[in-house]
Amino acid sequence: MSNQSKATQHNEQQNNQLKRVLGAPDLVMLGLGAIVGTGIFVIPGTAAATTAGPALIFSFILAAIACVLSALCYAEFASRIPKAGGAYSYAETMFGGTVGWFVAWLLMAQYLLANASVASGWSGYVNGFLDGLGLGLPVALRASYNAENGTYVDLIAILITFAVTRLVVQGAKRALAWNSRMVFVKFLIIGLFVAVGVFFVEPANWQPIAPYGMDGVLAGSAIVFFAFLGFDSVATAAEEARHPQKDLPKGILGSLGIATVLYILVTLVLTGMVPYLELDVRDPVSFAMRYAGLDWVGAVISTGAILTLLTVLISMLYSFARLIFVISRNGLLPDKLSEVHPVKETPANATLVAGTGAALLAGTVPLAQLAELANIVTLLIFFIMAAGLIKLRKEKGEPAEGEFRVPLVPMIPILSMLVCAYLMSQLSAPVWVLFLGWLSLGTIVYFVYVRRQLKEN
């Protein structure tokens, strides 16, 4: 090979590589930024009122156990196969390009739905804030398309998604620095709620503890599972982690553990402050403070929620862009999406595509059932990851010294598969229809485009 050819090949490789700038604290903050958001500020109220009552705490614990089983599998994969792309890269390595594509297709749905739902939730808080100032937008621009309600486009959701996209394009370290600051603010807000709210807890509000019975607790776990989504986003940062074998497991398990403790504390205080039947509101944490007559604390928490929900959008959009970047680099999406910006050293094109897709979905599509669709998509991904870990151990043996090791294999991954299958069975028939429709579309794309690319590669 000539010197010129070698130089060209070297430059091409450089153009498809990301800079290693992230340590374990950055990765923990990335995970917390993605996890702790709607799971604290939105989900507990409706889930307690309509599904589990005060026993929602047990729903959170069951969902956390399900996620811990999956997180253990992710941690070993991240340590032994520290590739960018997360579950997509692991599935491709263990099962080949075809299964890898379908996992990628599922992941794209997960990140699209997560980004869009958070942007819509953020828009709801901001619209409420603007209404309080007498500056509310026209009804037509306040929410996604719903002709009966007179809404056509969620302008704020679109604008905030593009603003976060611009931030993420600037670079991983810069975007995650903002993320870390907002996570810190989020902790202060949650700490304020727990520290103040504990003095207004009425134990009588915890009775009956499980008004909807065990069925309600189990159904609640399938709903609040959405609150834990995001820990797997840490795995997508493998190529930008300084020490991926050690730091990725710390980021995955650390962020999930901290989030679980926060969810339990907030749910205990929330259901102790307010009778569960009155919690079916959009802003339950702020509502609890207003219920106790602490309007100023409720206002502070509402403002904090507006700021800190941005961390979920930053983390999810960051992870979505890295996923598109890796799929493109493997030849399954156009090459332009795997180019790294020469100055910012980020996958700028992939980030712009991810942000545009999320903005359009957030601004125009009603998302009432799409949170459940995100659940079922993610549960199937976790099922495949557990099966992949069994295959990894069978083909490549035990982890080497210094690599993360899941205990009790194959029992732990088999248990994870059973739990995921059970939670999927708890979701509604319309969600299954949407899910099968998304898989069908992915199958069409596979036969029209992806299969040919796999053969060429």
C-alpha cells in the first residue's frame, strides 16, 4: 500500500472515531440524567391513584429488581465488549448482523419515544408556568395533534428539542457538563421535597396499603418500569469512556442504584402527604406541597422540574445520536451519519437527524400510549441481552481478571428473561398492535435495504 493510501485510510479512521473524555463520575451522571426525571415528577401520581395506591413503593421495588437483573447483564457486556452502540453492538457481536439490526431498530424506537415524551412533558410544565404569568400560547400550539381539543402542534416541545440538539452537537464533555449541573439541581429539588414533606406525612394516608390488591402492584410495576429507562444509555458512551472496562459497569449500576433509592423516598413521602386518590395530576410532587399549604415550595419544585427534566432530554438525545453513528459506521445507514465533526469531534450529522426526528414526533404525535410502547420495546431488548449473556459465557468463557462478572450464570439471565416476558404480558393489546407494527416496518426496511448492506459488508 502506498504512503498516500495509508494516510487516506488513517484519516478515514480518524474521521470515524470519538474522543475518550468521560470518566466514571461522568457516566454515573449520564445515567442519572437519563433515569431521574418523569419517574419522579410525573409517573408516581397517576400510578398511585389509578393502579397501585400507596403500595406503589412495592411496584417500584419490583421494577427496580427487573432492571437490576438486566443491568448486571449490561455491565458484563460493557466490560467485555466495550463498543459504542450499547445493546446494538452486543447483539451484533453475539448473534450477527440480522439480529443486530432488529435490536438497533428497537433501540431507535426506544430513544425516539423517550426523547419525544420528555420533550412533551417539559412543554406541559412550561405551558403551565407561562399561563401563571399570563403569557400562555394559543391552544393550537400547546400540544400535539388532537382536533377535538383544538391542538395541532406542540411548539415548545419542538423548540426545546432543537435547542438541546444544538448543545449536544457542541461536544460530549460540554453537553454532559450541563447535564451534571442540572442533575445536581435535581438532587436539591428532590432533597427539598423529602426534607420538607416528611413533616407533613399522615400515616393514615398509607391505609389501605394496597387498595387494588396484588394485581395492582404487579400492573404498577409494568407502568413504572418506564421510570428506570435510561441506565442502558451509559453503554452507548463506551467509545468516549477513558476506561470502559471499569467505568461503564460503575456508571450503569451506580446510576440505577441511586435512582432506585430516590424513587422509594419520594413515593413514600408523596403517598404519605396526599390521599392516593387525589394524586392523579400532571405535577404530583408540586401538588403535594400545595396540598400541604406550602405554595412557595411547590413553585420552587415546579421551576426545578422545568430545569431538570432537560437532563433526561440531553442524556437520551446524546445516546440516540451515538446509536445512529455506530449503525451508520457499520454500513446499515448512510455513511454521512458516521462522520465526526473535525472541530467539535462529535457525530454532528447523526445528532441533527436524531434531534429532528425527536422534535417532529414530540411536536405532532399524541403520546398517550407511546410510553407503554417504549416499555415493551425495551423489555424485548433486555430479554435479548440476557440470552446474549448466556451465549457469551458459553462461547467465550468466564470474564478475565478486571472485567465485570455477573454471578450465578445462567440463573440470573434466565430469571431476567422470565421477568421481562411477564412484564410484557401485562401490557395492553393496543400496545402490542403498535409494537408488532413497528417490528413489521423494521422487517420491510431489512429486506429492502439492510440485508443487501450486510452482504456487501
